[in-house]
Amino acid sequence: MNSISLILLHFHEVRRRSIKVWTSIPEDMLRWKPDDNAMTCIEMVRHVLESEHYYHLALQNRGSLPHFDSPFENRPYTTVQAELEFAEPYRSLFLETIAAYTEADLDEIQIDRSNSGYIRGLGDMLLRIAYHESVHTGQLLDYLRTADIPRVRIWD
């Protein structure tokens, strides 16, 4: 298995586990948040999906976007399934882009996000993108614990 295949496997595994958590949130709790400054559960799901689309465009741009017109903006929040269905075409394009990279691209392509404080190689950036989703999945697990909602087992 080469590095690109491993990175793709990592993205699939992170998303599989995220979906387990997201779909375990009772519908009546999707708008719950632990405090006034936090995102709701459904806002966090959308944030992850929307961010992945942003990151995909940033990869293609080889850096941060000067302007981001999000297709997710102004959509009403409904269900996790509706969010996943809307995001699926963007997810597919993102994974196709990753699959098209070569091993050499992982080191040679630089992603300039100096406006966020870093410039990183493509391989590093791809791992950061997956980590972003993982962090938010952990946050949602904490939300569930705080709200005294049973947590699904993600370590299978």
C-alpha cells in the first residue's frame, strides 16, 4: 500500500467513525449545545462537511482562498442524513483529487496558508484536514457525555 492509498484509507476511516457519532445523536438533540458560545450538534456536522469542501478548494489553489462562496451557506439545518447527502458530491470530488496525487506530490506541493500561520507540504496538509474532522468528532462525543446521551462505540 502506498502513501496515497493510506491517506485515502485514513479519510474513509475518520468519516466512517464520524458518521457513527453523527447518526447516533437523537434528532431532538441536534440543536443542543453546551453553552451559548458553542456550535450546536448539527452546526458542527455542517462545519466539518463545509470545511472539507473549503480545504479541497484550498488544495487546488495551493493555498488559502481569497474568497469562499460556500454552497452550504444559507441552507436550513435539518438532519444529519440531509447534510451528508448534500455534501456527498463535494466529498467525492475531494477524494478523487487526493487519488490523483502522486507520491512525489506529497512532498513537492506546498500549501500556503500563511494567513493562518503556516505553509505545509501536501502530505502534512492532508493529515491536518483529517485531524480537523477527528477533533470535532471528539467534541461531539463530549457533547453527548455532557448531555447524558449514550455514546456510540467508535473503536471497532
